[in-house]
Amino acid sequence: MTKTPFLSVTRRVRSTPFTRRVTESGVKAYTVYNHMLLPTMFESFEADYHHLKKHVQVWDVAAERQVEIIGPDAAKLIQWVTPRNLAKMQDDQCYYIPMINEKGGMINDPVATKISDNRYWVSLADSDMLYWLKGLAIGKGLNVDIFEPDVSPLAVQGPKSDDLMADIVGNSIRSLGFFRHRNFNIGGKNYLVARSGWSKQGGFEIYVDGTENGEPLWDILFEAGEKYQVRAGCPNGIERIEGGLLSYGTDMTHENTPYEAGLGKYCHRAGMDVCIGGDVLLAEKKAGSKQMIRGLIIDGDRVPLCHNPWQLTNAAGEKVGHVTAAVWSPDYGKNIAIGMVDKKHWDHETVLNVYATDGKRRATVGPLPFAAY
Amino acid sequence: MTKTPFLSVTRRVRSTPFTRRVTESGVKAYTVYNHMLLPTMFESFEADYHHLKKHVQVWDVAAERQVEIIGPDAAKLIQWVTPRNLAKMQDDQCYYIPMINEKGGMINDPVATKISDNRYWVSLADSDMLYWLKGLAIGKGLNVDIFEPDVSPLAVQGPKSDDLMADIVGNSIRSLGFFRHRNFNIGGKNYLVARSGWSKQGGFEIYVDGTENGEPLWDILFEAGEKYQVRAGCPNGIERIEGGLLSYGTDMTHENTPYEAGLGKYCHRAGMDVCIGGDVLLAEKKAGSKQMIRGLIIDGDRVPLCHNPWQLTNAAGEKVGHVTAAVWSPDYGKNIAIGMVDKKHWDHETVLNVYATDGKRRATVGPLPFAAY
């Protein structure tokens, strides 16, 4: 792909409660995520990145669509689809939960929000888990109702997020724990707010209940945020690789297990004993994984965009993995990448070849996130 | 949305076996469909349209992803998800099958291809029916294997399609019936070819089994097609509205039943008696539908693009439906549209108001497809 193509938008590519404001803010590029517009660039990837790491941004992440599971069998269903043990989850907690199929392959990596013992929201990465959950529930005859509520996350991200939110809802928000949620009154309406978000710069996600509330809330944040140099932003491809934040569909697919994706800490015996595909994960835990996700430093000038995996080879020219995302990091002054590497070659400091779109380069295996460098 | 945005491409937005050729052919815009690139424009919407109606085009419709259902319970599963009666389906037939949820709402409208009594391919519109089918099968304990095979449809569309294909595989293809399929040898490999495709200009869909076969097949079609002025093309937003071809996610969503989408002829008693949501459809059949899809002629100059539904009102200013897609038809010299209209106002020749992005216009209800005008 040599030229950046245009995106054709029809109703099928859904707008969000914030799309008009995003457009007014000068969005330049989108991706499509859960059949919905997800902004990817405003000024430029690098300008957006520098601003995010210094100030505060408001992100339209409505494309993280919610699935609501409500009813007596809600807890049973949600434990059936993830190897993470949910037994101790509190009703003010959010859990990152790898979701897997019957072969242990990842089919999503959402954040689940527990609202009460029989009510959850699942904030999706890009695959239609609504159908998976509903299919399982109907097939098994579970007593739950499952639907996509009119709830759209709006993220506040960046080092000044606490200051901005405290100005709006009061200082009590500063004590909100990581991946904890609470209700806050904003503009006369209660919103569930969680300390979460797809950056390592700190911040919150506001679960905007009701499309009609999107623009008023956006406007409140921008009015209060003026003194913090607030801007419209979006998940940033440089910052997320620096931080080792994985993108489902890019860094791991249904062909990878959570162990391979470096998510072994979310695979618990109590979960694997009851979840679909748990037997496959238990066998992998015993036998060891064949490949695993790693950070990589790629030599040379600024790498081109990585649209499709770049092959990794060893000195003998054998295929030993692939790079799934790569970018020039201005702050590190290096090309950083995420890739899947075979066991024999996954040790840190291992030197490999990578076949980038513009040719062969040297790549060095390392840890994720890159802050460790 | 005032300006056409760019599309950011990462691995999550999958390339197809034909993407390199599509790029070389000068694609200008894409949409994302089943997490995959689907071209939407080459020269311009109108130039592509005129060429399609006169010559022959090759379309990368790999984004119509396949779900393979294989095993002793395959027929049982597929009948469970559609109100269409599949009892008489032959193993050389393709059926258009509305798929519905437990509320009778449409969740896809794929073409199902029967390969044998226990093996089907389902060629999807834009939603992850893989998970719906797998969830149901796992929940119910059905004896089937369900997966996305490495099969990518490549369409040959336009009035010269028969001539082009006959030059390649012989004249026997001319007798292939509508929505029938047969295997043909192309370049030394057998491909399943169906007389089908998302245009009303005639043509075929070649189910390309194996990514590695994509480019060789593309090249064979373009070499043989030179004398027919073959071009790279794609589903065309003007031609499809003229022909009344519905787009799932645009013209109907999970909030609409097949009856509302004008697909009552695919709702059979034998199907509704056994399929999920069939009871809801039987009740609607008895009580009558409250709204239904219609064609509309919109007065005035060329309409803008319709990104989000445009409200329809009656003379009293009451909301009576919405337009889901609208375009200027060069051949009809009119603005043509598809919309959902309430019962009281769905009769042909009813005059309504439509609130297009650029203001209020007059709209006249009529039949679909527009050829009837």
C-alpha cells in the first residue's frame, strides 16, 4: 500500500455520539473498529504523541462498544469465556479479560466492568463478542439478557487528566484506584468513571450513557480543559508501542493463546478449569509456549508503516517469528516494534533480521514495555 | 462529516489476497468490512458505474468472509439461524439467507453455499457470524466444526462477464444457472464458481481457495479481459441502489426484521417453526409489519452523501421513517434512495419530506428496484 487511501463512510460504519465534535476538531484519519469510526490522527501522529505525553486529551473511543450481560447467570457466563479468575471481582472493579475460543485462541481482550453481582459491561476490542456471548447463552439456555447498551466511552488521557477531572467533579476523583470505577456527577448527570484507558499517560474513561449526552459532556471537558491545553486526541500508535499496550487483531489474533500474547498472568487455574478452551491453556502451561510476544528494537532510519506482518529470521535465514507493529519513537530515538518470536530466539538481546516493507534490517529482541530500555 | 477522512491501515484491518493488485490498479477509497479492506472507488463513483454497466469488472470482495460449517449437525445448525426453508437446497445451490437473532432482528444476510449434505460455506455481510454460529454450536453441544477457511471471493461483474469467463473456462459456463455453482478449472486449479454477485449487471463469484492463488487468478482474468476492456472495480453505490440491492448495516440492522427489510419471501413456515426468533416473525406475519423498506425519489439537485439516516416526515411534520442510502443516478436523471417507511405512508406515490444533510427536500415513495420507474 503506497498511498494512504480514503475511507468511504456509510451508515454501516457507525458514527459516535462525539463524531460531530471530532470532525470540528479537525480529525484527519480514522480506522473502523466494531463497525464504528475510531479517530487515529488529528495534527500528525508525532504532534499528537508529544501533546498526549505532556498535557491532556479527550478521546472518542465509543468504538470500544459495550456488551451488557444482566441476569442470574451473568457471572457464570462471563467466567465461561475467560481464563481469568473472576471470583474475587468487586462491583467497583474493571478487569482486563482475555477471551478465548475452544482452541485457546484469543478472540478479544476487553475490559469487563462489574456493576453488580448479576450485571456486567464488557468493553470490547474489535470483534463482535455480542454474538459469541449470545450464541453461548442461547445454546446453553442460560438465564441472561445480552445486548449492546447505548453506552459510549469517552477517554480523558494524559498527565493533566487528574487535574482536569478534579476541576469538574472534585478532588475525590484523585483517590480513585487503577481499574476502579465510581459514579460522578458531571453537568447534572451521573456517569460511571473508571481510572483506565489505552495509554500509559494516566487518565480516565467516562462511560457516556445516552447518545444525547455526548456533545454536552465533550463541551464541559473542553471548557474546563482550556487552561490545561486540552485537545481532541485518540489512541496513539507511537505511545502505545512504547508502553507495550497490545492491539487485538494486530499483535495477537485467534491464532495466538493468551500465554503467547504475554498474558499468562491473567490465566488462572480456577478460570481455566471452567472456561471454554481452558484445557488447551492448561496443556500449554504444562508443556511451555512455542512462541511469545516481545519488544524489538529495529536498526536504521525511521521504519515505514507496518500494514502486514514483517517476517523475522535468524542468522541461518530460518523464519522465527514476525513483527506486528513498528514505529519510530521520537523520545527513545529508536525504531520500536512488537512481534511474536519463537522460543529459541525470544531471549533478550537476541539479534534477528526483520524484513520491513523497505528491506532487511537488524532487530534486537527485548522486553515490553520499552520503558525498560 | 464535511471532508473525506483518510483510512489508517494496520494488520487488524486485514489485506486480501488481491490487495497488491487492487493497489496497482489505482484504488482511491476503501471501506472496512469484516475487519478487512473492501475497495469502494477506483476512478470515481460515476465513472466506475458507467464502466460496470457497459463492460466487465473484477472485484476484490474477499471481505465477504466465509464461515465453513462441516459435520453431521451442519444442516441442523444452519436451519436454526434462518427463517428460510433449506430442506430442498441442492448441493450445487447458493441461497440468500437472512440470519436473525432471538428477537427476529437481522444480524446478517449472507449467501450460503451448499457443498454437500454436511458442508456449507456462508459468505458473510459485515458482522462476525463465526462467533454466533460457534457460540450456538458449543452451547448446544452440536457435532460440527466451524471456522473461517482461507477462501476469498473474487467477483466478475458486468454485461461482458459471460464472454470473459467463457474465454477462460469454456462455453459450458454460459448455462450455469442463477445462484448455482460448479467447479471450473482455471490456470490448472479447480475453483468453485457461482453465478452471483452484488450487482444487477450479471456475473460470477469465484471462491478463491488459498491466498497464494489470488494474484495468478487476477492476472489470468486481466489478460483474457483486455479485449473486453476489463477493469478493477468494486460494489458501486449508485448501481446497487438502482438495483435495490440491500446493504446490511445500512439499509437494515438488528432493529429490523426480514419482513421489514422486504425479505418476506425468504421467511417460510418450515423455517420459522424451528429457527431462533422464528416465533417473533410468525407473530409479525400474522399481525402485519409496522414499517417496510421502500424506494424513494428525492427532488432537487444532486443529493450529498448519506452518512447517517435522514429523517422522513409527513405533511403534519410527524416522523414516519428514515432514508438509509441516497445517490444521484445518472441513468435515471434523478436522486434515488432506499429508506424504511411506516405503514401508513408506505404506499407508492406517497409524498413525504426528507431532511437531507443539506436541507429539507420532497421525497416520493416507490418500489424497489428502481427499474420499475
